[in-house]
Amino acid sequence: MIVLVTGAAGGVGRLLVPELRGEHELVLTDRAHAPGVVPGDLADPDFLRGVVAGADAIVHLAGDPNPSRGWDRLRVPNADMVAHVLDAAVAAGVGRVVLASSVHASAGYVDAGRTPVREDWPAWPCCPYGAAKVFAESLGRAYAYQWGLSVVCLRLGGVRERPAARSWLPGWLSPGDLGRLVRAALRANVDYGVYHGISANTGALWDRSLAGAELSYRPVDDSARYAGEVADDLAAKPDPAARPRWGFAHLS
């Protein structure tokens, strides 16, 4: 399978690409220059058409990863650009698009104490960043319905080699499990779906039953192994009542 990975030089992309190599032929792109990456701006229609041509699947990671942004900063990279990529995928005959969503799309349940959050519950974003991810998921569903494009939305947790702080423990996604998740999303027999992407963490706040049943995602890493090593970051927040009060939003 020829897989185009957008945002390949970003924080998640740098951890994912080594996990996909050897199983798929990769085409990597990013606005930033990096070894093996085709530099360019997905907002350029000619560049986008050229980089999508010939791809069997797209893993769309590109976007603004900062959950503290307001809508004015998020609309173009996290909403408009998703539409451009989906349009290009349909025009090029791409079979599947894997969209990088975020657990921020359902973190309102965590703030309300309704956990573990199920994948089949209605979205409840905790912030404009989460709302932008919900928009991307909904747009993906529309393209799946109208044009038959297979779209798999992955609500990723905090992706780092190890949890950055104690608040990351329930929603951490290890690089190895990230690779397992995306590989599963690329091969699963799914027309459209939304799935939580976290590791096999003790005390997880997000259920991943659908990811297991429909994608055959089987994570193996548990953030509990780092519980005695990571710092407690919650006390460092200037306003303990500020939302989001859960997890890793301020560290992403």
C-alpha cells in the first residue's frame, strides 16, 4: 500500500513514520524541511494534487496541535485543510483516509466525571480545538456517505515516548501503540468510524472497545510503568478551576 503521511515532520509524525516503514511504501510531506520529507503547503492546490496522486491511503496528521488556540487560529489548518485533503482524496481515487482526531473531542465527559468515555457517545468537545476535531470527524462522515470514501477517525491521546506528567497517565499513547493503531486503521474493513487511540493504560478515562472490535487494535503498553517517575503537573496550573482540568492539554 502506498501511504501518504501529512504532517510527517511533526511531533506525532516523527514517532509514527518509523512504525509504518517496512509494511507500507510511504510518501511523507510537511511544511517543514526534513530528511525524506517532500516539503510543501497543502493549501497549494497544485502541490496537494501532486502529492496525493498515486496514493492508496492518506494518514492526515497535519494541523495546529495546540489545544489552547482559539478558533481564529484553528479554522484554516484544522478545518479548512481537512476539507481540501478529503476533496483531493476523492479526486485522486484514494481508498482510505485516516484522520488524526483527538480525545479533546470527547473530553467534556471527563470534566463532568462521566468516565470511561465510550466511542459511541455523542461528541462533547472541551475546547475549540476539540470542536475543530469534531468538525473534521463530521466532514469525514459526509464524504464517506456522499462519495464512498473510507474514513477512519482516530481520537489520539497524548503521543510521546513516555508520559510528560502525571496527568498524562490515563490518556497516554505510546509510539508503539500509535503504530499498531494506525496500521490497524489502514487495513480494517470499515467504511467510517471514530475510535479512541490510547494505550492499555491502567485507569484509562477513554474506553477503546470499538477500536478493538472494529479495527482489531490491541495496545500493549501501559502508562502505569511510569507512574512513579513522572511529575505531578496539576499543582502548577495557575487556575485549578480552569478547563480543561484533566490530562495533558496544556502540555501538547
